[in-house]
Amino acid sequence: MKAILEFNLPEDHEDYELLNNALNMSLALDEIRQYLRGQWKYQDPPDDIDKIYDRFFEICLEHKVEV
């Protein structure tokens, strides 16, 4: 099975960029999910929201996801 995606650039540039970054976004979201699960499961009490917020942006930067 083959799939070919075509974009009319520059009109479809945003869609093209979104598709190109989909894997990085998925990896970042999974890492964020794991981090939050660890916070709730193993931290008593969980870290404050500022630390969680900072870690969210660190993970996004590591995966080159712009937020």
C-alpha cells in the first residue's frame, strides 16, 4: 500500500509543516503524559504547577515542537 500526499505550496504551507511535525508532537505528548502520570503516582504531594508547566515546555523544546 502506498500513500502520496501532495501540497500546493505556498498555499498549503501550514498543513505541510503540521504533517512534518506530527511525529515530534506525538512523541512530546507521550512524554508529557508519562511525566504527569509519574507526578500523580509517585510524588506525594505532586510538584507544584510551575514545575510541571516548565517541564511541559522543556519537553516541547526537546522534540522541536513549537507551542
